[in-house]
Amino acid sequence: GTEDLFEKLKVEAVKIPQPEVNIRGDQNVRYEFIGKTILNAQRAGISKVGFVIEPPPRG
């Protein structure tokens, strides 16, 4: 759940150099879920959060 993610992010946040968190989403992802993920990253102390937007599959 969300707390598991938070605990994992806290572990990553203290690494030097701090890794960048990339959130990968497709067209069907709910924005509230992305928002919660960003919030958890910030709470954990992650400073770099990026997005990877998946293009819709061809064919």
C-alpha cells in the first residue's frame, strides 16, 4: 500500500547521490494516485520527482 511505498522512498531519500524518482503512467492512470505518489516522495524527502508519460500503444 501507500505506507509501503513511503517506507521504500525514505530508504532511497538518504542515499548519496539521491536517486531521481520517475513516475511512469499510462493514459488510464488515475491522477489522484499520481498525486499521492508525489506527496509520499516529498514526505520521504525526495527532491527530484519526474514523469515518464507512456505514449499509447500503436496498432
